[in-house]
Amino acid sequence: MRTALYVLLALAAPAFAGQTVYKWVDEKGVTHFSDQPTAGAEKVEMSGGVNRPASPPPTYAPSAPQETQAKAGPAYSRFVIVSPQQDQSIVNTGGNVTVQLAVSPSMSRGHSVALYLDGAPVSDFNPSAESYEFSNMPRGTHTVKAVITASGRTIQETPVVTFHVRQESAAQPPVGPAMRSKPPKRAAGNKLATKQPSYAALNGSKAAMDPRTNLPVRTKPAPVVPPKAPAKPKPAPVGPNTGK
């Protein structure tokens, strides 16, 4: 019974939180609780629960906005090979080919340029230069490109340029219509006619025009009469009357 009263008291505790309650036991041993003072009642202070240190209110710290990194574009707005041009034919230069680069803006400190011919690096290329001249380059098709690096890391590359080295020789003459040699020049005084001679220059007079057709009148040439053969002499008569 006493246990049940304590359970009820515990359930009612929130309603009496912060108030003064009086407790007493009657002659039958029943425990009573009341908010009104009663003779012989014991004063009890009610609380809403076990005293616990108040926890601090949760603090909300907004997460720092993540820095949006813009896409890293090329380090240089222009980095190309301007000479030779794509698919250019370099003819009769003795194998001398000049490679010219264009870089904009200027090269940054710590950046260097490497030049590649047919996929292999050019060992004696100056890493800060923008031009290079090849000598004795063999005939045929070649490729060239340039690469900017920094601390062994590739920064930017030029598009690959393909070019052709041609050299005329007696052993390997050029072929194709574009590679044919020029025709020999004509000697002075042996010029071809550039204008058709006029009718007057050919016939010595102005041609008569037919008004019906507006064309020159065709005249029939005079018939050619073969010369007459000389008459054969008649044979002299022979007989008694001729006296011969």
C-alpha cells in the first residue's frame, strides 16, 4: 500500500513541482499528502525530478562555405607553333628547317620549354628559347611539338604540327604535277602568236560582208585551167604527086 502511494506521489510530482506539500499518516497507518497544512503533518518540498546540472543550450555553428575553385584554365592564352605550318612542304632548303613558337603572356619564372621532333626531345634546345633551327633534316614527313614544364610537371602543350621535307635530286627526281620542273624559256624572237591574224593581213583586203548573214562572203576560187599541150605537127604527105 505504501509503495503504491509513493508511486502516485512520483507521478504527481511534476504537478507539484516547486510547491510545498504536507504529509501525514492517520491512525490506520495510511499516508496522506496535501497542499494544505494539517495538524501533525510533515512539510515536504517537492521538486520536478533529480537535480541535475543544466546542460548548456546546443550551439549551432554554421559550416564554413566551401571555397569553390574555378576550373583551372591553361596557364598561357596562346602557346602554338607558328612555323612550320600544318602540312607544309619545305622544298630545296638543304634540310634546314626553322621552328618558331608563340607564347602569350611571357614565360613565367620556373617554367621551361622542351621541343620534340618525331616524338623525341631535342637535347640541345634552349629551355627559355622560342625558336630553333634544324640542319640536315632528312627528307620525308616529320612532326614537331613543344611542351612547357615546371618541376617535372607538364603545364601546357602545343598541338602537334606535321610537315614535309623535300629535296630534288637526280637520283630521286620529284614526282607529281606540283613537283614538275618549269618548261624552258623560249629564245627572243621565237614568240608564239598571241592574236589570230586578221583577214586583211592574210588576204590583203577587207572581206566583203553578206548583209543577210553578217558573215564574210565566200568567193569561189577561179578554176585552174591546165596548160594546153603543144599541137603535134602533121606528117608530110608521101606519094607520086608530091614529087618525092
